[in-house]
Amino acid sequence: ASNSAIVGMCRFVPKNLHIHTMAEFDAGLFGCFDDIMICLQGFFVPCFLSAHTKAKLDERECHLCDCCCYNFNVEWFNRQQIRSKYGMDFNFIMDCVFVTFCTNCVACQQSREVNERSG
């Protein structure tokens, strides 16, 4: 359903309120099994997956330092860079929730998203 349809269904929500959904990401948050190699990397070596996603976003080669400097904050910054690069809405709270509680799924989603959009 579109944002306007969702807002229209609820009579207590102002008509001009923008409700954010994850629809901007073509890759689903829990679509880990859409690409089994990304799924395995996200589960066993998320630092490696995130480092390659970051390097691809920056349009450069991946380096060992990218893997060594990994923590879940990197996922949040990658997410914001993806949003900025592909013209998605910024959603601080939901991004924090997803990155904090679904870090590995976020790493997989972001990798699939960047792979699909960059070709």
C-alpha cells in the first residue's frame, strides 16, 4: 500500500502526515535467502560483507582496514550513505532500531541493495 493509502485508512492521522516505510529499499530487510552467498557472509563474516558494501558505495577497492574497523555503527553509516546516494528518505529512529537489533540482516540488505543498483 502506498503512504497516502495508509494515511487515508486511519481517521486519526492528519492527511498531510508522511508515513515512512521500508519501500525505498528494493531489497527486503528479511530477504537474506534471496542470495545465499550474501546470507552466509552476513551470518559468518558480517565485517567482510559490510567492508565490501562500503567500498562499493565509495567506488573504490576494499582494504583490510575496512574489515578491521567494523562495528554495528558502520552499518548505520553505510545505511545513511545508501539513502543519500540513491535519494531515499532519512529515517533516524527506524535505522537505529534495525541496525541495533537486526545487524546481520541489515548488512545483507544493504549489500543486496548496492549490488542491484550498481550493477
